[in-house]
Amino acid sequence: MGIDVKPYKDQSGSRKSQVTQMFNNISDNYDFMNRIMTFGIDVKWRKKVVKMVSAVKPENILDIATGTGDFAIMLAEIKPKKIVGLDISEGMLTVGKQKVKEKKLDNLIEMVLGDSENLPFEDNSFDAVTVGFGVRNFENLDKGLSEIYRVLRPGGIFVVLETSQPEKFPFKQVYKFHSKYIIPLLGKLFSKDQKAYEYLPESAESFPYGEAFNNILKKNKFTSVQNYPLMFGAASIYKAYKPAN
């Protein structure tokens, strides 16, 4: 299963190569844009994910689409033995590595350049896998999820934080206005890549959410799948497990 939306519709190249280029372009002020686009609420959402992950007391954690490392750094609170933050964008990782170094977490967090659809890890390597606002950027969703399933140990937890779509009035209308007009305007004002902030709402709108994504997780062998809507459905947390042997 793939999502067809691309950041640069007037350019050739695969969706994956365009997404990589886009995140390289916006890496310098990505954190700033994230905070103003979500009014800083995304930090509270991430803390909810950390709490879910901490419940299984993982020793080895993989954070996919780690970007500038926000999730990886927050997951350090759990005090696991090792955290690996993986991202396809070298620009985002450069910023993330600097943040990890400043927080003196170099010995705990390893930032790795890699593709979520071809993970460079052995089977059953991680007790927990997280993805924050990244699964909608997978070029082939099923392939990415099957790779996550492969590297997750039996009984391990998989938690996703992703945008979704409010369905009730007036939140649906407010969200659509914010996505269609405010986010692109912020991109125009504060980013050197305006098209990136047109793509991000478009990719969120085209991505399956709620029960639809639950069903995709189940199709990819995950069990005990649950989703938790946030801020009237503007985002959702999905929790699932790889079955124990």
C-alpha cells in the first residue's frame, strides 16, 4: 500500500526521494515550525507515547522517522540500555545529533541514516518501536510496517503518533481551515520551502486514520491494536504488539 501525494508535483523522482529532499530543506527550522503549527501541544502528545512505552520497561528502543530526535530524547527518560533514532534525512539527523550531544546522551542514543522500508537491523532486535508523525511519509506503508514487525521482538510494543482528521462540527471545519490556509501561510512566512508546508497537510488528509489504520496494522500481523484520538481527532496514538511466541 502506497500514498501518492508528493511534495514537489512539478518535479520528477520517487515520493521517497522527494520526501528526503523536503526534510533536508526544512531541517534547520523544523522544530520551530512544529511548535507553532501545533501550538506546542505535540509535546504533550509525545509524553503520552513515552508513558505507554515505559509500561513495558524496554531495554532497546527504535524510533523511526526520528527527525531531529525529539522522541528519542524524550524516550531517554525511560532509562533503557539503548535508543536508536533512524531517519532518511541527513539534514534532520544533523540537527538531531547536535541536540543529543548538547543533552549529553551520546552514549545512550545512536542516530542512524536509514530507510524505514529496509531497516538495517536483525530480526527481533527491539523491545519497542515508535514513529512520531512519520508513517504517513512511508512510500510503501505495508512494507514499512512489515519491516517494523520484523525487527520488533515477540511481545514487543509498537506505538505511532500521527495526524488524523476530526469528524465532528466545529472541530472538523476549524482543522480543515488551519490545514488548508494557516499551515501553508506559516510555511510561506517562516520556511524557505513553502511547498513542504503544502505537502504536510495534504499527506495528513490522504492518510488512513482511526479504524482504517487499525485494520492496516492488523493486516500486518500486529495484535491488541488500539487507537486514542487526541484534541478532538486532530491526531491519534496507535498502540499495537507483536504476538509473543
